[in-house]
Amino acid sequence: MILFSGTDTNMARAAKLKLMLAEIERYERDYILSADVEKLVEYLWQKYRFEIPTIHFEKRVIVDRGESGNGVYIRLSIPYEGSREVLGMHPMTYQGGCPDGDISDHAIQITYNGSDSGYILATIEREQKAAEVNLKFVANDLKAFDTELQGRARVAIEQKRSKFASNMRLVDSLGIPMLQREESPPTYPAPEVRRKPPIASPPVADKPSQRYLKFSN
């Protein structure tokens, strides 16, 4: 794919927020009431943030070469660190001329053809500069997203906690005792985060009293 030519940054931000809020909505009452809010916000931020890549053009190497018409082809591999998905995002301000390459988790591979070394090198440098410019544009589009992500997570968590707490108080106000049952304490495994090292889900405090009815979302 051509670098920085896919989903625009605004749509990418909206999609990330939607995924995060859907995860919060799935949290059960006991977890959301017992979890440390700030630790949970940090966990969600780490999971759903965009990690701006660093492309190491200076470390490019030729991984394949051969004949092509009257000239040659070379295949470059350029390592990078950071989020793969960001390399495909279309910035709101865009400069054309980016290379068409294959993006893996750790490198970008791009093929160049030509019969003149000066032409090949000029093409490589021109496309590299276009990629660098668009990466800066994407980074600028996303620079406020970290704050937005944390703020939206905190509000959603607090709203859900408030809803459950209100429901529990309503049931308690009825003055009717709850049948006591011995149950094994629930566990809350942390979801897998594939694009980063595993992030531990925040621990929870002691489980709230079981004398409250459970309410569905």
C-alpha cells in the first residue's frame, strides 16, 4: 500500500474511541466498582493510544535485487518502531509522492526500478522526504488524542460506576434482605493487547457485598 493513504486520522481517532468505550461498557458491576479509576484509565490509554512511529531511513538495506527490463530492480527494507496502523493513516493535510510498500510489524519494504543509479537514488530520496512530511502531519493530527482518550475513559468509567452505585442504593433502600450464597470470587483477566507488550489489568479491591442484586447494563 502507499504509505499514509488509508483511513484519515479523524476516522481513526473515532474508531479507537468507539472500541475503548465498548470495552468499558462490557465491564461488570463488581469490577467497575472495585477497580482503581486512575489505574484503569492508564490501562485503557496504553491499550488504545496511537504510538507515533520512528522510521529509520538511515538503516535501509537491500534485501533483493535482479534484472528488470533494460535495468534493475532493488528491494529496500527500512526498519521502524511504533504503531504499524499509523503508517497507513491519511493526515488531514497531505503531501503526495509517498512510496508504495509492504508494511510488516517491524519494517517497510519498497521496490525500485531503473537503468540509472542517479534516477533510482533520486526517487528514493524524494519518496523518503514525502513520507517524513506526512508522518509529521499525522503526528500533529494525533498529538491531542492522548489527552482526549484519557478524559473520555475517565468520564465513561465514572458514569458507569455512578449508575451501578445508584442501582445498589435503590435496592438497599427497599429494606428486604438478600439471600446469601457462597460463591467463588470472580476473576478479571486482562484482555490481550497484540500490538504492544501485555498490559496488566488494574487490580481490584475486596469484592462488594453480595447482598445486592445485579443489574444488567
